[in-house]
Amino acid sequence: MEDLLTPPFATKVAVLVRDDLEPWQRLNVTAFLVSGVTAANPDLVGLALHGPKNGVDRILKGAHLHH
């Protein structure tokens, strides 16, 4: 039986961005850096959701969100 708490991959992507940037600049820098990583390594995994606010909030409950 698989351990459902262990991810099926052994890699991780972390993005460190200066905190003195405006929020829109931090998001742009993050998107630019991550797009380079994903282009070079298309097997990394991410998550994007779109839906009713209460449904998305329920799914992401407990996740650390970018501020």
C-alpha cells in the first residue's frame, strides 16, 4: 500500500524573492523564475485552481498562501 503522505517525486522548487518589492513585482519575478524551471524540467508538479471562492478556500484550507 502506498504512503499517501509521501509525494511521488523527490524534487522541490523553492523561490526566494526580495521582500522590498511591490506585491505585483514579487509575483512577476516569481512567475519568470518558475517558468524557466518548468521549461527546463516539465515533470515538476504544481497546482492551480479556479472556481467559486468558498470552494477554492475549502480546498486550500491550511495551505500557506503568498501574501
